[in-house]
Amino acid sequence: MFKVLGSVWALLLGMTLIMIGNGMQATLMGVRGGIEGFGTLQLSVITSAYFLGFLVGSRVTPEMIRRVGHVRVFAALGSFISAGLIAFPVLTDPYSWTVIRILLGFCLSGVYVTAESWLNNAATNTTRGKILSAYMIAQTTGIIAAQGLMNLGEAAGYFLFVVPSILVSLSFAPILLSATPTPAFETDKPMTLRRLYESSPLASVGMLILGGIFAAQFGMASVYGAEAGLSVGQISGFVASIFTGAMVFQVPVGWLSDRLDRRLLILGVSAVGAVSTGVGAFLGVDFETLLVLGFVIGGMASPLYSLFIAYTNDFLQIEDMAAASGGLVFVYGMGAIVGPVATGQLMNVVGPHGFWLFLAGLFTLIAVYAAWRMTRRPSVPVDETGAYLGVSPTGSPVALAAAQEWYVDTAEETAEDEAREV
């Protein structure tokens, strides 16, 4: 494992720094927006703007890379990110913040596409799974570390906006100065949404709903905290607990995924998410309880992303797995755009606990739909399902495509082993 990490440490370090910067600005939006007097609905639109830019960037960046190359695209987008982070405390009106967030989403998506292309190029069939797991840990660790840095300054000042700008700028050095060769950039033609739905209705619908859940967690948790009267330290602790749970629960959920009917596991994980968010919505919570609930809901939402990918592949031919990634990313992105706005509207009507009500409703939808789908067709025998690989929802389509390559390699190796045994 150490030998594998030694070949990509610069990329992982750079991406960790980028995720620290991204995690800080995501939390800062809710805190500073409240100080500036922005309404809940305005902040939800600003949050959704990031995911709109991210989805557009994931589709436009590949063409930019083909035209001018990885290095130029990476450096150009990085400079825009640093400038955008600095612009937040200067242009303090919701319209400017919406435009900046679209820009940041677009640029960060492009940076992820570029860096993940390098990362995937550095992987081999035997190391790809380990590298992707290390990448997921680096991303999540960066977001968690960002919450600790939130306590180093005042949200009403400039310091907390300058720090992520500096970190993002510094992140380019280890990536661009590493010895990793520039890869040839290729993308698979995405599977149509209709064919994706026909292959796996549960994963298609589930990914759409999950996009709303994750975007609400990532973007609206700080807005909820500010409206609920939490301090900056408590808000950052709450957000950190969400992503800590996301990282910790990947292992047990992955272990169960390879041993149970995945639809039953999806149902169970969603039901736990619905119950925990229901507690937050109806019982009222103190800070210590918030930390526990954040840990649980993060631990339920993030593994669902990997579960839906693995479940989709159970119904695909090996040659179709890579193409499915484009459709999965698109439906997830559409849900992520709608999620924060819907959360903000609900919070605007019923108050801060609308955050929990929205999440509870979406988790319940996934659980109910999974239960219904279990009555529509027989399950795939556990010994015929593919392996589970933890993938972070914060990555770009390239990370998912790399995961699909790992699924293909694993499936081909399994088929070869079975053929030799016969």
C-alpha cells in the first residue's frame, strides 16, 4: 500500500488541500450569509449554484482538455478558484455570490476532472482500487480538516476567505511539479438515461434522490446551524461529524454489500437515515445529539452512492459498465441542483427543522422505492454480484469512470478464475 501511495502522494496532497479550501467556503456560505442578512431561500439558491456549475463543468472540461491540455486547463481554473474565494467578502450581495458559486463549481469540477485523470493514469489494474480508496479518504479528510480551520478567525472578516484561497493556490505546486506523466484524455460515450433506467430503475431513481440528500448535507448544514443559533465552532463540528460518518461507514457497508441482497441493504441504510433525520426534525436536539445525528446521516448517505453504482453494475454487461457512469453522474447532478433550493424553501416555511424534514423525506422515498422494487424482479444471487468499492460523491465523472474500470477489471479477473476452475 505504501508503494502505491508513493507513486501518487503529490496528487493526493494537492487534492486534500483543494478539498480543505472547498470545505471551508461551503461552510462559510451559511455562516457569513446569515451575517450579511441573506434569507434562507437566497442561501439555498447560492448553494444550488455550485452544483449547477459543477455539473456543467464536468461536461465542458473534457473538451477544454482536448483543445489545450491538462496543465493549462488545471492552472487556468485554479487561478479562477483563488480569485473567486477572495471575491466573496468583497462582493457581499446574493447575486454576486450566486455567480461566484457557479464559477467555483465549474472550476472545481474541471480541476477534479484533470487531477483524477492524472490519478487514474498512474493506476494499474492491480492498484486502481487502492488508489481510489486513498483518494476518497483524502477528499473526505480535507473536508473534515476544513471545519477545524473555521475556528481560526471571525466569519465576519476576511481571514477565513483568504485561507482557502491560499490553500487552493498551494495545492497546484505538488500536482504540477510531480513526475506524473500527462495522460491521453478519453471519455466513453455515456449510456442513455432511458437505457440506464431500464437496466436499474432503483439505482437511477435512487441516485437522483441521493443527489438532493448529499447537496443538502454539504451545502445547507451550515445554513441550518446558523438559523438554529449554533456558534461557528458548533456548526463546523456538526459538518465535520457528517463527513466523519461518511468515511467510517464505508467499511461496514461495503462488507455487508458483498454478503447481502443489495436492495435489502439499500432499504436498511435508507431507513436508518430516515429515522435519524426524523429524530432531528421532531424531537429537537442539543449539540451533542447533533454530532451523533450528523455522524449517522453522513454515514448513511455517502455509502449509498457506492451501493447504487455496485447495484447498477450487477445488471450490466462488462462492456457497458464504463458507459453507465455518465448517466449516473448526470442524474445525481440534477438531484444535487434541486436539493438545496427545495431544502431552503421548506426551511423558509417551517423554520430550521425543515432541513431535517427534507432529508427525512428523501431517505424515506429511497427506502419505500427500494422495498417496492424488491417486489418487481428477483434479486441477483449474492455470489453473482460484483465487488463493492467506496467512491466519494464529491468526485467528478472521471473518478466514477475510474471506479467502473476497476469493476470491469475485477469482473474479468473473476470470470478468468472461474474459467480456469472449470
